[in-house]
Amino acid sequence: MADSITVYYTSVSSDMQLKHKQTYILNILESKKIDFTVVDIAVEPEAKEKMREILENPKAIPPQLCKGDVYLGDYEAFYDAVENSELNTFLRL
């Protein structure tokens, strides 16, 4: 599958825990030199609907990771994959 990783996030939030989760994901992907695209649902309202459609969850909030139209997981799943040295499997690389 040639689709790249998409990280759905929001640039508008006062929730420090949410900001930490988003930063963690972006830092790991950058440090491992994994190609990804960041989609800010705060500036692209249609992106929020697309994310929720892929997740099949009308109340889903970022950060979320997808590969094309395939849902990979949320922060907790990403964190677990990193901790268990299974990031490439999680990201389907």
C-alpha cells in the first residue's frame, strides 16, 4: 500500500494533555524519518468529517492516525506500538 501516513490533529486546543499527545506522535515520526502528512481539523472542517468517517465515530477527536482511508489508531495505540517496538507494524510500513 503506497498511501502515506496521515496524522489528524488540531492546532486549536487549550488541553495540554492533547497537545502533549500530538507533539509526541509528530516527534516520533520525525525522529524515525517516517513520511507523514499533518491535517489540522481546526482549519479544515471537511477534514474533521473525513477523519470521523474513516473512524466510523461521529465524536472522534484527534490525534488520530490513518493510512489512506484505513484507520491505524489513536495516541494510546501509537504509544503502545512505540513502547513494544512494533511501530512499523502499527503503521503498516
